[in-house]
Amino acid sequence: MFRFYFINRIIKSGNSYCAIGQKHFSQKGYQFFFVSSDSGEPIHIHVTKNGHLCKIWLTAMKIAYNHGFKIHEMAEIIRLVRTHRAMIEEKWNEHFTK
């Protein structure tokens, strides 16, 4: 069962990133979340783990940026985003189309 929450901001400390707030859902140690100030952007999800951070565009299923994840980790993240895409889009629309 996944719980969805919204992050207020992302903090960078050295080479590590930290999401401030609660996570949307996590799986295999990856934390998947939205940032509330991203409402003007196309649907996407941010992912963090062990101080690494990336952003995935759902419409094109492309990596917007990657800060620290290895290639095999990005492949796993993309697979997880594809698996949960419908749920991610539903939660995005619930929050950003209020």
C-alpha cells in the first residue's frame, strides 16, 4: 500500500539531496514524491535514495535530470515508475487540478 504526500522543498547539502516533508511512496528504498511548487510543469515524479536525486517526466518517460544514480539504478527507477504510472498520474491530477 502506498501513501501519497507532497514535498515542500528539496535541500542540497554538498553532493547529497534531501526531500523536506513526507514521501509519496517508497519501494526498494527509493522515495517517490512530487514537489507542490511544480504545478505548472508536465506530470513528473522526483525520486531520492541515499542522497541521490532524479526527476522523471511521465509523458515521455524520460529522465529530466539525474544527480548521482548509477545506470542500473535509473533502469530500476524507470521500471518502477512505469509500473505505478497510472497511480502517479491519478495522484498528480488529484493534487494539482484542485
